[in-house]
Amino acid sequence: MPIIDSPPTPPILAQQSAIVIDIGDADTAQISARKQDAHVRWWLELGDQLLLVGDRGEVRKAAPDREVLGEMVDFDRDRLRLHALGCVRESGAPGRLIAQGGRWELRELSASELAKPLPSTHDGHSDEWREVQPDTVIAERYRPESAPAAADPAIQSVVDSIDTVRWFADLTTLTGWDRSSYGSELALSRAWIETQFNGLGLTVSAPAFTMPGNSGGQISVNNVIGKWTGTEFPDEWIIVGGHYDSRNGNIHSTVNAPGAEDNASGCASVIELARVLVDFEPKRSILFMCYAGEEQGLYGSYAHVSSLQNSGDLGKVQAVVTMDMIGYSADSTLDVLFESSSTWSTYLNQFATAAATYVPQLRVTLSSNPFGSDHVPYLQAGKKTLLAIENDWDAYPDYHSSNDTPDRIGPNAQAMGGAILKTSVAVIADIAGIRDRIFVKGFEATAP
Ligand SMILES: [Zn+2]
């Protein structure tokens, strides 16, 4: 490789100024114009918020005032950290909030805050505080360049079979038990989930695993698996999962943990997807799964991945969809975040385009910075995996609270959960392969 004399890179000035602008309604061309503006030295995109950094007094020239949400004068990039939004918020994260989007927030910390270890959630699996890399997309709104693809009539028929009233009824049933990992009622909810899967003709198992107990030692809890065996490709597996355990503000509490949004909404979704999909006799196998032990550190999904490794079945897994908190909407806009890793950007796009075709009212944000839910163990095992989560979850006042009850998820719960269910079922039906409904047994009996 030839040695080329290159000019020295200009030093990054420690003292710069930044603005945060709202790009919620901007198009792709407007956003790239802001990023490339001559007054901008570097940028960071967090969903609907864009941080623009430049010299003091200059950077404001890169955006009209009406777009500016906030300003930071004279800051030091070394003191900025990206923080994964999660349980630590309850005790107050250090530093000053600058911007947020896609389950991440940008915080400015003082030198003394940085001198101490930064607080971490109890799960210990997440890289929760990250340094800022300039010119990076943390999460971005899906902005299609062209009109959505036409609906496939066979997939449309699956999408139309999603029953949001039935889903919300299942969600409500699940909230009737305190589903704390440590309480006596978790097993009752597990038995009910098993009954639902059995009623659908799935092969049901409830493998036990251990996790740390509430007062030392280990406890044994169970995942629940309802397996559909594929009619044509039984050794090609798709996993559809969501955790059924819950918690309130005190993670050790064994009572008052109804967990409607977190995560009866996701667990009921797994059941609803099973109810719909078995009618279409998928060609590939589908493992419908409800995990335990998520709240204390993703123990159920980690246990499942290690059991797949031990049985040699990991290679059969072609795709994974997990759902965590899909019912709340802070306003009438239906927002979803689809999260995976950058390896699986095509998979992320598959969900975005399915939404554009089958649920056009759904606003989609995509993130390639995964953390802190049941998608993580599968991603770490190299599997194509996605998390679906509604995008207002951090605004939900009853998150991890004893008030996380069905009535608190709000009037849009069925529309919000339904939009995510319909998008998910469209993708799963496509990758699993389905029979045309006309051939599915029993259809003739109900046809007019
Ligand atoms: Zn959850």
C-alpha cells in the first residue's frame, strides 16, 4: 500500500454548540440537506430528533428556528453519552437530557458524574451507556421513496383475521394474575397459556430453567412453547415470542404486578398470532413462546437459546419475532419501533414495507441498536431477530407499576396492538408459507 502524504486532520474542537431539531415531518432530502449543511460539523439522528453540531453562533444557521427543539452552547463531545432507556430511569439517570429517540437518549454528563461508574440496570446484559460516534443513525423513521407494494390477497386474508377484541380479552385475562417471577400466581398464568396452546392443537411444553431467587439461591420457572409443525418444511423453524412475567415498581414484590402493557400485551399477541396462523396451516414450523424471567434479566430467552444450542436445533431457526409492550399509544398516532441489529437491516425493512402495504396508518421507526429485551439472546446467537415495541412506551405513566392495568393502556390499545399484530402476521405468513384459505379444512362450512 503506497504511503500518501495527507494533510493533518483538523483537531475536533472541544467547545462546540449544538441544536436538536424536529425531523418528524421532514423528508429524506430535507434531512440530508441539514446533515450536509456547511455550518454542521457532525450530526446524530435519534428517530424524530436530529442533533446538529457546529461552531458556536453558526450551527443555528443550518435549520429554521421553528424546527429547533433545544440548544447546547459550548459542550464537550467527550461528556456526551447515549443511554439505553430502561429501568434505571426510575432512580433518575445522571446528566442532562439532550435528545431522545428509538429507546435511546442522549445525555450530557458532568466531569464528576463521568468519574463515577454509571448506573446499570440489574440485568447486566446490556451495554447501556455508549460513547457518541459522530454522523451516526441511532434510529430512523421509515420514509419510503416509492409507493407501497400491492397487497397479496392470500396475506391480506391472514391480516384480516387478526381479532383485536379477542387479543384485548386475552390481555385482560393475563392481568388477572400477579405474574411476578417470585410469586405463586405466575404458574397459574402459565397453565392458562398452556391451555390456549393446547386448544389450538399445538404441541405444548413448558421447559423449566433456573434463575436467581428473591432472597438468594435459585428458583425454577418455566417458558411455555406451543409448537406448530410445518406441513412441508418441519425442520425450518420460526420463533414468535413475548415474555409473560411482569413486575411493578419494586422488582422484588410478588403482588400487584398486573403487567397489562408489560407484557400481557406481547404475550396475548403470541396467542393471537397462533390463533390466526394455525388456520392457515403454515408450511414451516412455528414455535409460539411465552418467556418467564425477562424482567430480572432475559433469563427465559437465554434459557431457550441455550436449549436450542444443546439440542442442536439452533440451525433450524430461520427467523425470530419478539414483542414487548405493544398496546399503549400516547396520542392518536400509531407509532411502532422495530429493533434489530445492523446485520438484519433487510429483515427490518421487511416489517417496514409490510406495514406500508397492510397497515399504512402505522408510523414506523427502525433501530439497529438492540438491547434489553428477549430479542437480544437470539441476536447474540447469530439469529435473524426483531423486536416490535410501540414507540410511546417511555411516555407510559404506568410502566413497571402496579397501575399497569388494561384500562390504563388507553383508548387506542386495540388500534395500536392491532397495527403491530397485523404487520407481524403479514411478515410471518410470508416467511412461514401458508395454504390458501380455500383449501383449509372447515372453510367451506363457514363460506356463504
Ligand atoms: Zn417487557
